[in-house]
Amino acid sequence: YVFNLRDYSRVIMGVLLVRPESVENKRVLMRLWAHEVFRVFYDRLVDDKDRAWLHNTVKDLVKVHFRDNHSDVFKHLATKGKEVSEDDMRSLLFGDYMKPDADPRLYEEVPSLEDFSGVVETCLEEYNNMHKNRMELVIFRYVMEHLSRISRILKTPGGHALLVGVGGSGRQSLT
């Protein structure tokens, strides 16, 4: 992997997307930081061992530098009272899409994937009502994660992405 200071600056730019009124307390800011680290670094890792290393490093940094317990900070993501796993961290999302009609749209934590799914379904229904060519999409967790990533990338100055996948996988539909 090749990471440089530009990647570090992307984490900082992501943190700066949030407005003060969206940050209720220190833990929200820690979750935002972890989200941005995961989007900039974790999403580019291809090996499970490397992803596990980054997850454990974030866990350690929360404990050492933020002086807080990782399990307490991310407890709302844990499944059935267990320790917060790497898979649970995939549910940590921030974006400005939860209130599409708000002005200004605030970059804030997504309360749950169910709430996000409702917003996506509503927007898809609105699109289908306004356009002659309907999009019949099945919305599931992986799609919502990608929508969140694409939204974040397009919101950042100079943001760009290369969407790779087989034909019919929804690359064009998501953008």
C-alpha cells in the first residue's frame, strides 16, 4: 500500500465536514474520526489481516489518545451486547443525506441502517415518480454503504472515485 500526507489530509477534511451543532459530545467526534479513518484507509485495504490490524489500531488509539473505552464509544453498533466487531464498524456512517430537504444539509451520524434504508427507499420512490425510466433497485446493506461512500467522496472538494464492478452491478445507478 502507498499512503501519504494527502490521505491524512482527507481524514482531516472529512472531520471538517461536520458542523458544531452536529457534534453533541466528545464521543460523537471520536466516532466521526474513526469513520473518516475507515473511509480513507480501511476501504482501500484488500487483505483481511490488514483490515483487522487497522481495526485494532483504531481501538488502541481510542484508548490511548482519546482516553476512552472503544466498546463504550461504539456500543450502539454492537450486535446483541457483544464486543464491537470489525463487521459492526461497517454500520458506522456519517453523511448529509438523512434529512434531504434540510437547508443546510448537515453532515451527521446516521442513527441506524434502518433509518438510512427508509431515506434511500423514499428518494428512490421520488426518483421513480419523476422519471419515465424507473429504477427497480433492491436496497441492502452493501448498497447503502456504497451510497454513503459515494456521497462522502462527492461532498469533499476535489473528491473523485473509480467505480469498478461487473456489468449490471449497479455502478451507474448508484451515481
